[in-house]
Amino acid sequence: MIRALSRTFKVGPSDTGPVTRAILLILVLAIAACGMTQRHPTPTLLGFPPIDQPESGCWYDNDRFVFVQASFRFPGSSLSHDVLGVYVINVASQPFVPEKLDLQPIPEPLPERTVVSCQNGELVIRLPGSKPDLFKLYSMHIGGKPELVSELRGSEISLKGKYVIGSNKIIDEGAQIGTDSCGIKYLKPGFEVLCWNAWLERHWPQAQFVVGEYKWDPTVKNPVPGGAPRFIPNPKTPLLFIPDESSSADSTGLTASVRGPIQRPETYALVLYDFKGAILRRIDKDPSFSIDSLRIAINSDAPDFVYAPCARKQLSPYTPPFDSVCRRALRDSEERWELVVHVDKSPKLFIHGNISLSTAGVAFEVGGAFQGIWVYDWHQLARITGQVGLVDDSAPAISPDGQFLAFQRPDGGVKKLWLIQYREQSK
């Protein structure tokens, strides 16, 4: 290869010194690296027009993508919309026509805040409850009928673990004004409720533990009988993470374990909870990588790792752009974050938006000169969308077998659902 490049660039005997050979070697490695991102077949759009204004969506299985179809009431504005129904597209059948699911006994039209998600071969439908602060959660199999699982103040659920995370605090502008028992109106037999602070903190329920946020506010609202609530200092102190691997309780009654020196009391952390609400360990810190803990992803079919955009730490007080994806084992307290894939391009790019996981790979949004949706199938990295022009593709959803990619692309101020077959099926 070096000899071939020497002939191509007319390198003479006097030019084949160590510097020239080093340059040629760099060229060889650069060409090989570029080739690693070009081995996927050309993405093929499936044979149906893009669908206007999709909301949430998920892959029910390898072939069926489920989504909420909406229609905005005002052109070019996403502030208010009507829900037309929950639809499914089967990419294994012809023609590719979205089919509306029968959700009886859920009444129609569906409310504006309808959201769907998929867990372990089941569909979860989230609807507003009978009161403004309540949610209804239904589970169903395609072809069957929705079954009410819960109606309470909370909407985070693990079907495999058979529990729902609720909120036992009524929160107003980030402060406590009262407590109750999650406002439970209904709970399916066999399920339980973990009554936590689920308003201000996000959680990712798993079958054996909960990945979640820890937050602490310096002031809280104190309810005054017959008068307006007033702000008072938070009577609880922020959580202190201890520097060794043992567990101990602090003044909040929670336990924590983390390596590294104590710098200051923490007001935010990404942690691992047990079902009693005790913190088992902190998982958002690493000596080598900066972690974007706001955009984590966990594959509910294989919940052994948590994934997130990341960047190698530099000798700078500023966080570098997140140009990689890292993961961390959830079951091993000794495990640190490890690099999964690095998007090595110039000029500088960054990973933004949510990432999508399946057992076949990871998809994520990239901004910058090489913006678009990229997919890493555990072997090769490929830029799937955004090849021509500057487009704002978002919300990637990779199918479980890694054959198809769903995403959203705006067109004239209207979001549209696109489906691409980006990888050939196995022979």
C-alpha cells in the first residue's frame, strides 16, 4: 500500500525518509478508517409516503413499529394537537399501510398527552388520569385488548418487575407542598407502587433495580393553613457520597457508595436505587470520561448496561463536546464506564438528542458538519441519514434485529415519520 501511494504521489528516492513514510502510513490508516464507515448498503426508503406529525413511537418486535398519530391544530406549531389514534406499521408485509389499533375499551378521541412505549413484547399506553395530576397506564398485546394496570400519580413502570413508580409529594415549581400515598385510584393485582418523588426526578425502572436521578433543592414550600405557601430552607441536607465502596447512611437516611474524594455535597446525581429507595451507588462519574447523564438509554430486553453520550476528559475546566457513546455495567460495583464507539470526524461534531438501543446496535443523533443519524452495529459505524443537505433528523428508533431505523424529519414545519431499511437481511 505504501509503495502504491509512493508511485501515485511520485515520491522519489530522496523523499522516502522517515517523515515521508510516516505521512504515507497516516494516509493508509485514514483511508482504512474511512472505509469502516462505508460498508453498509445504501439506505433504502420503504415503499410508502412519510407519515405526517407522528408523536411517540417504539418497535413492538422486529417487524412492527407502533406510533401515536397526531394532527396539529395550528400549522407550524407543536403547542397543541389532536391525537388521531395509535397505529402500527408492519415492515414485513405489503403494502406498507399504517393500521389503526383497536384500543377498546379506551374511549376516543384519545387525549393530547397520549404516549406509547414497548417493553418485553408488550405495548404500554400512557394517558392522563381522571384528575390533572394522575396518569393511567395500560398494557396490551397487538391483537388483544388494553388492560388497565394503574391510575395514580406516576407513570414509570416495569412490566417485568411488576411495579409502578409514583410520587408521594405534590410538587409546585420544584418544591414540596404536601405528601400523600401517590393518589392511587387503581392498581392491578400483582403489581406494587414505589411511592417516591417522581415529579422532579426521572427513573428508568428495571426488573431488579431502578436507575434514577437524585436531586436536592435548597428551598421548599411550606404549606400554611388558610394562606399561601411560603418558601423555607430545605430541612434536609444534600447527600454526601463517601469515598470508599462500603455503604453508610447520611443525614437523609439514604445510603451511597462511590470512589473518589469528597468535593462538595451533591445536588444532582445519577444513581442506582433498590426498591426501598436506598441509593446503592452513583453511576454518572468516571475518571476518564465526562458522561451526559441527561440522555441515558437502557435496553429493557437486555438491561445489563446503561449507555450515554460521553467524551474523554481534557485538561480544561470545560466539558468537551460529547463525540462518543459509552456504557457502564449496572450489576458490578467495580465497573467503570467504557468506550463503545467514537465518531472520529473533523470539523468537530457532537452527539445530541436521545440515543436508541437494541441488541443489534445503537443509533444516535449527531450535530455539526456531519449531522444526521448514525448507527453502530457493534462492528461498524455508519452515517444513515443526512447525506445530502442539512436536515434535522431526530428521534431515532432502531429495530430489535437491527434491520430498520425509524426517525422523524421536519418538512415545512411538520414532523414526519420515516422508516429506512439500512441493513440487508441475513441470507
